[in-house]
Amino acid sequence: MTRVKYTDSDVALMARMMRAEAEGEGKLGMLMVGNVIVNRLKANCLDFEGLRTIPNVIYQVQGGNYSFEAVQKGNVFYHRARSVEKRLAKKTLDYWREHPSKYALWYFNPYGECPSSWYGQPFTGQYKQHCYYEPEANTCEGAYRW
């Protein structure tokens, strides 16, 4: 059983995003970014209502900007997916979920201390430079589904 349906091109796209957003944080950091992508796809609530595919999540535009900075800034995101990141992407699509990204829908690198909330959503933990946030209680049941 997998967490979401996906294609080989979804795996490659997700692998590129995971690398672009968290390569400096190693495999575990990339897995956490991948988990947030899957969580956004499964959530169907808050900022992520109506997303049905991995490309919908990766290329989502909010407030006139892409949700993921790497899509806009390009650099590593537009390189070909490598096999190591593809394996990590497949792992998150199939089953991987761990704290602090287990239920997280947001993350960012504040270049300082993690705020206790991000746009009203509670801080769940930090891994290296990224701070993770999950939905406020009782606002998004979909984020907690397997």
C-alpha cells in the first residue's frame, strides 16, 4: 500500500524538489521535505484544498508566487533527478513519515530561531535549518490521514 498514487514522472519531479529544497540537510532533510509534499497532497484543506497530483503541489501558486521557492529560483530544481533522490522520493510516497515533518504542511528556513507559529500554525520541530509546522488542532483532518 502506498500513501498516494504516483507515476514515474511524479517520482522524478518530487526528487528534484527534495534535492533543491534540502540537499544541504542530507537524506533525512530531503525525506522531510518529501513528506511535506505528500502531506499537502493528502490534506485537501486550508491552503492545499483541491490538489490532486504531485505536480499540483509542486507548482502551486499562492499570493502570486510558487509555494516552493525552488520552482521560482530554479538552480538545482531544474537539474535532472538523480537515483538517490528518486529512491528517497519513492520512500516518502510509499510510507515514510517521521517527526518533525510527520504531519507538517509547512516548513521554512528562518536563518535564526524557529518562531513558535507560522501564519498561525504551531511549530512541531526543527531539523537542521528547517522549521516544521502542522495545522492547528481541528482545522485539517486530512493532514493526519495515513
